[in-house]
Amino acid sequence: MNRREQSKGVDGVVNESDSMQNSILIRIDQIVREVRQRMIGEGSCVNDLKEICERILM
């Protein structure tokens, strides 16, 4: 099950104070930025962090 789904309350709102969820999101952000730097270094024209994240998490 998706961690984000697990951290939803009864009303369907995600608990933003969930430390595990926040750690996961921070690490995903770090990885996407590292991938972006490597892609730029290799001459890729992809520069959009959101697009890179979507491709990684497909």
C-alpha cells in the first residue's frame, strides 16, 4: 500500500506531520535533483524536475 494512502485520516486528508512520509518526499527530491544533474552532464535536454520525477516513478 502507498505510504501516502496510509497516512490519510478518516476525512481523507493526508497527515503532513508524518515523519516517515516527509523523509520519503525529501529523499525523492534529492534523487530527482541528482538525476537532473547527471542528465544535464550527459547532454540531455530534459530539465524539468516534475517530468524527471514522473519518468522515474512510472
